[in-house]
Amino acid sequence: MSDPDTANWAQAWPYPRPDQPPVARPGEAEHTVSVWLLPKFSMLTLFCLLEPLRVANRFGRTLFAWQLLSSDGQAVVASNGVRIDVDGALGDAGDREMLMAISSYEAEATVTAADRAALRQVAAHGGRVGGLDTAPFILARAGLLDQQRVALHWESVPAFREEFPHIAISPARFEFADRRLTGSGGAAGIDMMLQWIEYDYGPALANAVGRQLVHQRVSEEDALQSQHRLDRLPRAVVRALAIMEAHLGQALAIPEICRLVGQSQRQLTRLFVGHFGETPKQCYLGMRLDLARRILADSRCRVTEAALATGFSNMTHFSRAYQARFGERPSRTGERGMA
């Protein structure tokens, strides 16, 4: 039985639409998102921000285009070591409808006064300005988050609260105000973009895009239930899981995770086996492989790109571990994603 939302939308804009061209240029779409990449940014966050927009375009007319920017117009290296070419510099002339900053480690290390001025200029001309992961620090230091509720990565909350006690921190995964957008990074970017799609084009398209991405939108009730389940786990386990999730794209050694948690490896292993029936290493590997599978199924990424995005540098190890967990080669999953 067909979904009525999808059916109604398809009548207006037939799906699937051939991807010709596969990516629209700024000016060819109804909306253009400018993405400012900071050195050591999270590749996962970038994927999650852009993929809902790409999929939305497949349902009909060209709704979204995007361009990648850096401070100086030169390529940027992500936290997983992948070098990404960009389309221009942050300070290039021209109004920007939406400017999203993505940073992770050392968010402010390369930001200049000119960069902050460029952010303020976009805001002054009525553009939407947002930041994901640790980028809300950059926006706050530019004076753009006063009187706003801010969502950011959980590891950054204590430092943000200390530096900006007057700014309210939201427990939500993202905040989408009229002209300010902030989020915790990672998969929160998918929900943020689905919210934008729903604001401008209605829930039918947003829900259809979510289904195409095999992504279940998280409600506030679901988030509270998830938090309740976490509350039942030992603090050391919750902390370890959060560290693992924050480093899916750049895998940490288990001893390093134990050091950050403040537990011996023997004690942390005992806790994980007692609650999950597997060691921290097995749990961490499974989380990274699950993410790789979602990337391959939901996008047109190559197997090597999915492996690098989830912290695997040895393709043989990745392929064997993937097949052991899912019963198929990663290339097979990728073929379905391409289809």
C-alpha cells in the first residue's frame, strides 16, 4: 500500500528524477547553502548536512544547491585526513542565503577577525547563519548567538557554558530558529535539514526524504526515552559510548578511551560485557561498521570513502569486518545505494 504523503508529492513532482546534472550550481536552485569548512572538520557532519538536500532534489525540481568554502579558498583537511577541495573563500563577494560552519577539533585555531566579520556581514544582510559540532563557539565569539538557544556537541557544553554564561544551552540535538541554526553535529545535520525541508515544502517531502535516507526522525519523546535508557547505565559506560560516537571517523585506541573515561581497561571491559555481552573493542567496531553501512546505503560514496569516513585505513580489514557483520561485501551495499 503506497504512503499517501509520498503519493501526493509524486503526483506533483515525479520520483525518481534523473540526476542530470547530479549537483546543481549556485543560482540554478531555489536555495543555496554555503558550507564553511574549518580544518579538522567532521566528514560525517558534512555528509549528514548535504545528503538530505541532494535527495530532496530527486523528487522534482531543483530545490537545493551548495558550495564549499574555506577561509582562504584552499583545500581543507578533515579530521580523518581526507583533503577536500572547495569552491571559494569565505570572504568572497556576494550575498549568502545560508552559511553553515562545520568544525570539530580546534575550532578557533585558524579563525580570524576577517572571518568573524564575514559571518556578521551575512547576518546583517538577512542570511541564515549556523554552526555544527563545535562551530557555535565561532558564532558566539562573533556575537551572533545572543538571545538564542544553542545546541552543540556534548563535549563542548561545559566550556561553552563557562565562556558564555548568558547564552542558553539547549538539550536538543539541534536548534532551528528563523535566522540562527546550531546543532551537535553528526546525524543531527540530517534532522536539521529535514526540518528546513518541512518548513519550506511541507512534511510530505521531508518524510519522503527521510525514508529515502532510511533515517528515522527523532522526536523529543524518543530523545527523552533514549536519555532514560542511558541513565540506567554506569556513568563510565555512558561516557565511553559518547566518546566512541564522537570519534567514529577517527578511531581511538581502546586504552586511550579508557584513559579519557578514567577506568582501567579490565574494569571497562567487565562493564561492557555485563551490559552488552561484548567488549568495548567489539562495540566500537560495530558502531563504526553500522555507520559505514548507512553511508553506503544512503549515498553515492565509494567503498573507500565510506571506510575512511569511519576510521578504517586498511581496506582488507574493513571488507572482512564488514562482511562478517552484515553477510555481504561493502561493494554490494554500495551498489544498492547507487541504484
